[in-house]
Amino acid sequence: MAMTKPTLDPARVARVSTALDDQGADAEHSLCVACANVAQVSGAGVVLIMHGRALGTVCCSDEIAETVEDVQFTLGEGPCIDAFDTRRPVFIPDLAAADVVRWAGFREGALAAGIRAAFGFPILVGPVCIGALNLYRDRAGDLSDEQIADAEVLAHVAGRIVMGWQSVAGAGSLARQLEQVPANRAVVHQATGMISVQASVSVDDAVALLRAYAFATNRAAHDVAADVVDRALRFG
């Protein structure tokens, strides 16, 4: 689905760019902390997505945000997936509300982690969506118009920061700041192939089995995948 690119106020872009510019030694973590601070929310995460599947988390502002991002990856559902698919912001101001019927698993995991509201913003680089910026709050409530405008600019600037990291990497190599992204998920892809063979199912069904087991045992998909690769767990 196409998205009409929001008109970004140059002054707001300059202000947000300055806020995100101080990356320090831990550039990825600093990026997400700054996103949370600028948007005035409890936490933030940046996720890269390709072909509709999360490649991995670039950064999280804190441990709670990291937990919620793991829930999204494990279940394959949540604001970042929807924001990527629709190319539009996703707003869930109260995850505990009775009329919120989507993402049953994600809602349960996010609420258990102490998150009451979740918002996803697509990260667009030209016509291409490369992922999503996720914002979390520990209390229910809508974002203000100012917060939404800042979040759209944050997603815009974060995308260019990520592309900037990669632009200075050597040919055929990955930027230092992004090295953990594929490594973080490589074991999941390896485990998926093993489960497909063990259970005689398609790769898509193997992904579903892995996610279902991780959710049922309240573990991260990465940890379950590591057990499969280490042959400590087998799907017969």
C-alpha cells in the first residue's frame, strides 16, 4: 500500500537531527534513547524489515523495550509489522482496552512487560520502507499532535542515520552499528530450516512452530532457536 509522504517541517527536522546526532560510542543505543526522549515516551525501538519479515532490532532504549521487541519478533505481530505493511503510522493508545482485538499475543506480552500503549511509524527511505520506529508508553493515552509530528520526523531521520552508517561500510560488508542485526536472527533462520526437516513441514510452518513454542514457554524465539541449533531441542 502506498503512503503519502508526510510534509516534514525543516525546522523540526533540524531540531530532531541535532537531538539524534550525539551518538557516542554506543551509537545504536544512543539513537533509541534519543528517540524516546524527543518523543517524550517511555521507550523506543528501531527494527529493520525486509520482504515482510523482521531482520532484527537495530536498537532499543531500555530492557523493557527490548522485551517488547522480542515479543514482536517471536510472534510476528505488532505495531512495527503493521506499520511496515501499511506504510502508515499505527496507534494503539490503550493495549488493555476491550475493543483492541488484534495482536492478542503481542498485547499479552507487552502488558506483562509493563507497556500500556504502542505506536509504530514506518521508516521510509524514498519510496522504500526499510523498517519501523516503535514507541512505547507505560501508561495509556494518545500521542499529542506534536508527538506525532516529532515521531514522523524521528522515523525519517533514524532511517537516514541507519543508511548513513551503511554508506561508509566497505563494499560487501555491513556497518559496525548493524553487525548485530543479522547475527541476532541468523540462528533463528538456521533453526527454522532444521525444524522444517525434523517436523516434515514447510519453512513457513516451521516458523509458526518455533514462534508457538517460544510463546507457550514464555521464552524469546532466539533462545529457543539456539536450543534447536545446539540439538538440545527437537521438533519431531
